[in-house]
Amino acid sequence: MGMSFAYGPRNDEESTATLNRALDLGINFWDTADMYGYGHNEELISEVLVPNRDKIFIATKFGFRQREGYTSNFAGTPATYVDGSPAYVKEAAEKSLKRLGIDTIDLYYAHRVDPSVPIEDTVGAMANLVKEGKVRYLGLSEASGVSIRKAHAVHPISALQTEYSLLTRDPENGILNTVRELGIEFVPYSPLARGLITATVMNNNELAADDFRRTLPRFDEVHWQNNKQLVEEFALLARDKNCTPSQLALAWVLAQGPDIIPIPGTKRRKYLEENAAAVDIVLSKNDMERIEAVVSKYPNVGDRYSEGSLKLVNR
């Protein structure tokens, strides 16, 4: 997402170099969405995806649409709405395939559950794409346990993508148990809490004017002091483990289970390489306890989304 919008200026040249470096490192599970720059990210990825199709498992998402007359594509604003109608499922898939330059999407997610359309109808239309050979596997994003079960009864759901990190623990309240019961892989997005836990955002006022994080409670003045202290103390734990805060945060997510596949986003080779090295970090029981102690010490973290965006989360 960050390669195309939401986290400051784009740099397509560095983004492309980052994608190629990912292949060098053996990182073959790539996640995008049609709303990331409204098509730009799929087109950007296609430049590396097409000549390396047999090396990459590509996932993309549909569901967010932009209202006419608006320019913002941040979810949860008046500029966007969710469309899970069967007709749009087919339309969105065709457009994604064209932008990606491929014949089949490996994993196709409903980006959000449309409250005005039965999930069975949305997934039924997605299942038709599987029958047509245009999609291999189906996924949901930010879906409740009830919606997951309804969807899975129509067609096997292979993956659930939901925000999960040291600072966002919502899936622990039933979602993780549900997907494990059904044999669904869990794909945490924003495992670095939008970069907050990495100790690289030292001043919330220095974020770019169009940075998505300016809309998030965790980066506002009400919660910033709490979060700055949390991050500083977490960085000390990382130093004790001879790793970066990003690596320690990713190691924590990976330690939650072998069925968890985090997707840390980055648009720079430097951070890609740093993130990839997190797989070599082994956390002891004492490490886990120390991490939890720091997080629990600073509870005033704030909501993960603005009020408008939270309304689009299926609960």
C-alpha cells in the first residue's frame, strides 16, 4: 500500500527495486489491493510480477469504491464506500487481472464485508471466479467470526487478513480460534502498527501532510505521549536482543503460531531486508513476558482506526 499512497510521497523506482530485492530474498507472498492508489499499485507490481509469474503468489483485494466528485481514497471517509455485490465482484476481478497483467489471481480477498449484501452472495460470486479459473483461492479481510463461518459454508476460505500486532490484539477475542478451527490461514496486516512500534516516527508532527497516519488516533496528541514512552521502552528490549524494534515486533507476531503469515509493508529495500531478518529471532518465555509487561504498562494506545474507518470493520 505504502508504495502507492497513504505513507507520504511515492518513489516508483525504489519501490520496483524493493520488489526485485524481495524476490532475491525468497519473499514470494505479495499482497496488494485495487484501492491502493486506485489501481496504481497493481500496475506497479505487474512490472515485476509478469516476468516472474512462476515465482510469486499474488494476493489482491476488492470492495472499496470511490464516489464521484471525491479524490481521497482513505477508507472510512465520505469518498469511499464498500461494494460486495456479485456484479461488482466480477467487474473488480476483471480490472485487477488487467492491471496485474496475469490470467489468474492466486488469492482474492473481499477487502471488507458489505453490510448491505449477504456475505453468502459475495462469496458465491467469488466462487464463480474460481470455477472460471480466474482466481485460485478465496479470502476475507476484517470479517467477524459469524461472517467467516457463513462464507466458509459457501466456499472454502483459505485466508483471513486482519490487523494484528503488539498494539492491536482484537483477533485474540475469538477470531484466531475461529480460523484455526476451520483451517484458515491468518494473515496479519500492519504487524508493525503502522510503523509506530518501529521507533522511526519520533515526532507525530513530522508526518507528511497527506500521510494516512494523521487520521489515526494513535498518532494524535491525546495518545502520542503514551505511545512515545511505550515505543522508547520497547526499543530498549530490542537493544537487549541485539535487533531492531521492527524485528522484535515481527518476531512476536511470528511467535503466535505457525499458521500466521504477517505482511509488513515497506517501500524501501533497507527496511525490507531488516524485516526479513526477523525470522531468525527466537523469543524465550522471558522475552515474551518482558514484551507484554511493557505493552501493558502503557494502555492508552488509542483506537487503530478513525471512527469512520472502524464502522467498516465487520464485528
